[in-house]
Amino acid sequence: MLRDTRVCWTLDQNRDPVPFGKAAKPRQRPHSMTDHTRTLSRARIATSVAFGLQGFLLASILTQLPSYRDMFALSESLLVVAVVSISVIAGLGSVLAERLAVRTSSKTTLRTGLAVIAIFGGATGLAPNSALFFVCLALYGVGLGIVDAAANMQAVSIQHAKGRFILSSFHAAWSVGAIAGALFISATAGLDISVRVTQVCAGVIVALLLLAFGPSLLDRSATTAVDSNVGGAVTLTVPMRAFVLLGIAMALFYAVDFSIGNWSTLYLEDVLLADASTAALSMAAYQIAALVARLTGDYWVGKFGETMVVRAGSLIGVIGMTVVVTAQSPSIAIAGFLIVGLGLPVIAPICFSAAGRMAPPDQIDSVIARINLFNYVGTVVGGGIVGAVAAFSDLRIGFLIPLAFCVILIALAPAFAPKSVESVAAEKTG
């Protein structure tokens, strides 16, 4: 292990900043505790903005897919393949995020990812033909994976510095951004602004806010010693069983989440014979409820702990999905999706939190990037398997799969309270 000769400040609020390898000098405090608190507050705001920008741009692109379909004369099946492919490509982005974060920092990685999605997300509106549209969409998918991993790296680091669970609030910011993106597209469509202009404007909005808030992100590159293996693959020392169980839980949640996002509207239209405007309310109900769940998630975790909240949230998901698959009218199904949203969406931030807690300080970014890969496994499962089952029967049968996933999540709840790296080390030395 090679040590950096720079002054590296600890994030522990109960200690004075001390340079690595040097004894603390009395009465020398380069940064006051107030400065430290302000830095964390600015970083928390900036990271929340990053989550919101990711949700905003993703919602703007997905909401406009029907317009792109008409513009480039795309088939429905090709469009579904394109959406699922974004998740697969985003997995590559998450891998790249780990490598870039190890070489530089999660701050640099997140700013890079936001720049990529701003450029290529906006460029989808400039594509003259379907081939270039898919190229832009693929490059956007890479950036999406980078942002997804790096934003959670930042969030976990800030949470560790704060010393209390706050990860759910960051994911709430994502939900706010997604709702804002959908409303942005609705407003521009109402003003008869073209798809191309709208998408370019969405990219510009992301770029401008990146320039404004990017410098305030947390810089962890100066908080850890420099490893001689920087730039190479990091060998994780976390308990693999605990890591895999958290990964499975992550995949199951996103499979349910993506199933609702991808198939709920079609379920109401094809199975329950709802009109298009009524069917759209299913996704709106779920997203609004998800926002409520994430805004209150920090409080519930602080009061009852991760395991209890995951168990309760999964049970609520079981109840909601049961209502969905047994619904005989659109209004009942919409209520079911709303119930699911009130419980299940707290699982993702708790999963990232648990993964970060069991990682050594110099492996946090790598652990977060790798646990994030299960996110995309879940979206592929949610988009592919549910659709395949529906193709051979109908979506009522197809939604039995996410219902079963919610049941499994109840059983996985104990995995959300893994031993911290400090407790594991204490057991070994004791």
C-alpha cells in the first residue's frame, strides 16, 4: 500500500483532520467543523440533483419513445428490444464506473457520466435516422450506468460521513426528477414543441445543472490512501454470501419495478379494457406512491431498522400485487399498483446502504458499482420474462412473477443487516 503525500482529511466528524503519516499539531485546524458540515451539505444537495437529473432525462426519453417510433417507423417489438438493451448496456457503464472511480474518484466519475447522458440523451433528438438514433441511445445507456453507479457511490459516502441512514432521500430525488421529466414532455407537447427540440432542451438542462452543481460533489479521492494497484481490478474482501443475497434482492426489486413500468399500462388496456388515459394512471399512481415511500424511508429505517422496513415493504408489495392480479376493474388495479409503490421502492436504497456498510473504506466504490449490476439483471428479467409469459397467456398470469418476487423479498429481509466491516474485523481480532 503506497501512501499519498497530500493532506487527506478524514470524514469522521468526531476527529480532527490529520494528514496521513503525521502526528496532529495542536491548535492547527485547517478546516473547522462548520466548514466540514457545509461541505457535506453542499455535496448532499449536489448528489440529490444528480439523482434528479438522471430520473429527469430517463423519463423524458422513455416518455417520447412512441414519438420516436412514429418518426422512424419502428415496430413495437424493436422498441421493446431497444428499451431492454439500454439496461444491458447500462451494465457495461456500471463496470466502467468502477474502473474510473478507482483511477480518479466517484466525483469525477459522476460528472463524466452526467456529461455523457446530457450529450447523447440530447443527441437522440438530433438523430436523422433510426441507425443514429440507436447509436445515441446505446451511448446514453453507457452514461446511464455510469451515473447510476457513481451517484450511489456518492450517496453512500455522504451517508457514512453523516452517520445515519439518508440514502432513501437521494432515491426520492430520482423520483422527483422522473416526475419532472414526464411533466416537461407533457408541457412541451401541449405547446406543440417538436420532439427534436424538446429532447435537445432536456439535454441542455442536464448540462447546465451539471456545471452548476458538479463542483460541489464530495471528493473522496483525498480520503483514502493510494493503492499500488490503482487502475487495476479490485479484489473484494466482503463476505460473498451476504453480497450475493443483497444482489439477488436488488435484482428482484428492479424486476418488479421494471415490470410495473413496462407492462402496467398494457395490462389495463388489454386485460381490463381500460382506455389509454385511464391506463396511464397505473404508472402515475405507482411513481407518486414510490416518491412518498422514499421521502419517508429514512425515518422508517431510523425508527425500525433496515430488516423490519424491508420485510414490511415487501409484504406491502405482496398485498399490492395480489390486488393487481385479482383486479376485475381498472380502478382496482390502479389501487394495487399504488399499494405496491407505498412499500417496495425503499428496498433499493437500503440495499445500497447495506452493501456499503460491509465494505472496507477503499472498496466502497467497487462494491457499490458491482451491486448495481444486479439492477440491470432485474430490469432484463422484468422486461423479458414477464413479457414472455404474457405472450403465451396474458399479463394477469405474467404479473404472478413479480408477486412471487415480492414473497421472496420477505424471506431475504435478514440479508439487509449484514455485519459491518468494523464488527467483522473486531471478531477476527477478538
